[in-house]
Amino acid sequence: MNAGLKFAAMLLAFAAMLTVLPSLSAAQQPAASTPINLVAGVGGPVSANSNWSNYSALNLVAGALLFPATGSSTTTRFYIGFTGGTEADISNMVMYTTKRGTTKITAVTPVKLNGASNPSILLSSTKVCKVTPSIANPCVVPLDTLNVTLSTLNDYYFVMYFTEDTNNQTVGAANAQYPITSLTGWFSTGDQTQLKAGASIPAGYSGQHPYFLLYVMSH
């Protein structure tokens, strides 16, 4: 083979390498991470609880029940569910942290939706709920991701206060119908989201199903 043919062969080989490299690069890129459950969420059908005007929903995420993989996640995201209503007006949302098995608050973390701790969630919008919220088709709304790593040494209380108005009179909470979740909760009249570090978690906990809170995931 003369020098000209050798050079042409080298060019062809180099061109072939260039066509292969992009596909290899795409194949080596990591796929988008799938959210992991940090605790056993609500499985199976849900039940409903309506009229949340001037009520707070309180939900316990117990440190003792966190999955082992939780420690590998530096973020936490709450998913809440609705079974009725056209608009949910929330005055405030927080997460209280306590030492495991105690009720003294050690930290207060704001919880937000689209950057706001006091969102109005338009449940009648197909951008929020693909179908009208019901027991058969609960509308699940993911809140903003928190830059918080949950610890088995702590307990966490997610609390939402629903504004006293007519919109919230028809709002329905998606609740666990069967006890196949490690999430628990209760409700209380008035705004229970204004507590500071050093205060105690409001009374009323009895180990019942969670209210609104369906899943706690990594993102």
C-alpha cells in the first residue's frame, strides 16, 4: 500500500472513531436518579377527612422507623394528597425536629411549595390535579425539596395550618385507609405552626393514620 492509500485509510478509521465516541459518551452518562422512600409511605387505597378550615394537620415521621438508605440522602421531600375541594389555602407549613421519643422541639424548618410557606393550591387546575380529586383518584402534590438529612436519632413532625375560610371547608385529606404505613398523625384546631425551639409538640397524638401526608422521599 502506498503512502497516499495509508493516509486515506487512517482518515477513515479516525472518522469512524468520531462517530462512535458520542454514543459512548451518552451511554456512560448517569441516568436521572429515582427518588427513594425514606420511610414506609401510604400504600393501597385512601380514605377521606373533610373540612379543614382553621385546623392544623400534624404528622409524625419517626426516626426509629426510617429506612437504612435514608442516611445516604441529603434531601427530603414531603408528598401530600387531597380527596376533595377546589382550592386549599394553607397559612403556614413547618417541620419540627425533636430528639427521638421526646416532644421538645430542637429545630424548626420552613416547608414550602413553589417557594412559599403559605401557598394556595388550586386543586381544580389540571396543572395541579390531572383529574378531580376524590377517594378513587387522590391528587398528590409534591412540596419543595428540603436540604435536610433525616436521622434515626430524631423524630420529625410535619405540620400544616389551613386558613379559616370557605375554600378549606370542602378540602378533603387523603388518609391511609389501612394501617400499612409507618407514618402517623392527628389534627388540632388553630395554628400549630408557630412554635419555637424549646416548646413542646402539641398534645393529641394517638398513633392514628397520617393526614394529607402520603410519602416522604429523597426528592
